[in-house]
Amino acid sequence: MANSYLWIKTFHIVFITSWFAGLFYLPRIFVNLADEKNSEANHRLLGMADRLFRFMTILAVPAVVLGLTLWLYFGIGAGDVWMHAKLVFVILVIGYHHACWSLLKKFRAGVNTKSGVWYRWFNEVPVILLVIIVTLVIFKP
């Protein structure tokens, strides 16, 4: 039982880390898409964004499933205030992922209205969410 818990926790951390790498990088592609005037470069960036979004979505699913397994099956944080707070921020991360999808659809349709500067600020959101989540997990306030 303890061994399976450690494997699940290990893979949860690996999938979370990989998912966040995508959440950090996709908005950087959006910055370039918003600023790029060359249609060929724009097409290439859009392809990169599409592939990255698909890949990070594939990574998000096991990250969430493994996290739920740790919480519901192994009882990690069950009934603790820090876990409820963490879950709120995890839901915000999932919302951010969804927002990236919505923005990507706008780029595909050629109707983006946001500037590169806006995307630079948008790119900071997952950093803040990750710091809050890790703080909650480590300190368990």
C-alpha cells in the first residue's frame, strides 16, 4: 500500500510538472502570435500552439486523476482546510487551461483582439497559481 502511494505521488508530481511546463509555454507562443505579422510564421506558430495544447491536455488528465486518487483513496488532506484551499486553486488552473483553449480557438479563427503585452501578463497567472498551490502543500496552513 505504501509503495503504491509513493508511485502515485511520484507520477502525480511528474504529470503536474509537465502540464505546467505547457501552461508556461503556450502563452509565450500567444505573445508571438499576437505580435507576428508574417502569415507563414503565424501559421507555424499556430501549429506549435495546437500541438502543445493537445499534449498538455493529455498530461493534465492523469495529473488530475492521480491527485484525486491521492486525496480520495489515500486520504491525503481529507478534511483539512489547506486541501480545500488547494482544490480551489487547482480548479483555477483547470479554468486557466480552458481559457488557453478559448484563446487558441480565437487565434485559429483569426479573431484575436488581445495584444502581446496582454499575453505577457496572462503568462504570469500559472506562475502565481503554482506558487500558491505548492505553498499550501508544503506548509499546510
